[in-house]
Amino acid sequence: MKAEKLTEKQVAEELAKLPGWTIKSGNLHRGFEFADFNEAFGFMTRAALIAESMGHHPDWSNAWNKVVVNLSTHSIGGLSNLDFKLAAKMQELL
């Protein structure tokens, strides 16, 4: 799937579909909290497999039971359809 840069209006429309996600420093951003490290790492593992299949990889971090995700499409210098698609897939994993 090709990355298509979204307009501000499109970003707002897509963001409304993703509870818990915000725009922070130009990235699609969300923090997740799990019961423990195993749940957090399991989420990251499942999300990584999806990201790899899409060829679109998150900037993220993990500290014990927390996962922080920042999505943007570096090749286009902004937010794309791929960022919102990956975020939606992450939502489904919850």
C-alpha cells in the first residue's frame, strides 16, 4: 500500500475514529498501559508482525507495563493513511 499524505481535515476525521490517540509533535500518538511486562511485550510483538506485513514501522518505546507509540510517515514528511491504518490495527489488538 502506498503512503498518501493526509490533509489537516483528513487527519481530524481519521483521529475521531481512534479513541485515545492524539496528535503530538506532528505524530499520531498514544500511550498504552497493560497489567504487566508480559502483556505489554505481547502487544508489541503482535503489533510488530502487523507493521512488518504493512512495511510501515512505528517509533515506540516500552517500560515495564507501558508502551508509547508515535506514528508518522518519514518518507512524506507527515501523517499518512498508513499511520492511521496501523493505529487502527493496534486498537484491534486490545
